[in-house]
Amino acid sequence: MNPTLLLVLTVFIAVTAAAVVLQAVILAGLARAVSRLAQRGDKVLTQLETRLPPMLAESEALLRDSRAKVEIAGQHMVEISGMLRDQMQRADGLLLELTDRARLQIIRVDETLSATLDRVDETATLVQRSIIRPIKDTAAVIRGVRTGLDFFLHRRASPPAVLEPQDEEMFI
């Protein structure tokens, strides 16, 4: 064999050996890092195994207690809504009754006012017939007598009297 070829072959073998050693060192470093990581993972897993069961038990107890309280609160809400419905029905009935009573009272007041106004009209008509007309008639007779006396006594005709509306005529 050729000495150059032998030298090249030796160099390549040395380089390959160095690469294998380097790979072994890197793999040893990786194995060590994975071992440390595994130890940390074991510690964390151990802590979780010791802490997690009590936390889960507390959570379950809290859920059980909350479930009972939520059920009680739901029952209370159902009772409250029933009571509110009953109260609203009572209030509705009371408002209907009050409205009916107010309507009846308004009708009574209206009827009373109508009757009172009718009586006032009847009274005014009665006063007109029984007092004012006879007074007018009497006043007309007195004017006629006076005119007649003036005519016979003075022998002259007096100018016709202008009739002015009197307060009594404007009354009604």
C-alpha cells in the first residue's frame, strides 16, 4: 500500500474516532440533563401526588355544599316567585275593586249633580212663574192705570215708555 493512502486513511480514522468521542460526550451530557429533568419531574409528581388529593377532596366537598345551597336557593326562588305572583294577583284584584268603586262614586256624584241642576232649573222656572211674572203683570197694570190717569187728568198722550230689561229678566 501506498504511504499517502495510509496517512489519509489514518487521518480519516482519527477524525472519525474524535467524532465518535464527541458524540459520546454529547450523549453523556444529554443523558445527565435528562436524568436531572427526570429527578425534577419526579419531585414535582411527588408533590402533586401529596397535594392533589386533599385539594380534590376540598373541591368535592365545596361542590357538595354548594350544590345543596344552590338547590335551597332555587327552592327559595320558586317560593318567592309564587308569593310574588299571589301578591300581584291580590294587588290586581284590589285595583279592580278600587276602580269599580271609584266609577260608582263618579256615577253617584254625576247623578247628584244632575238632580241638583234639574232642581235649580225647576226652582228658577217656578220663581219665574210665581213671582216675576205676577210682578211684571202688576207693573204693567200700574203703568196702564198711570197712563190712563195721566191721559184723563192732563188730557194729553204721553210718549210710549221704552221698556228696558230689568234685572229680573236677565236673571234667567
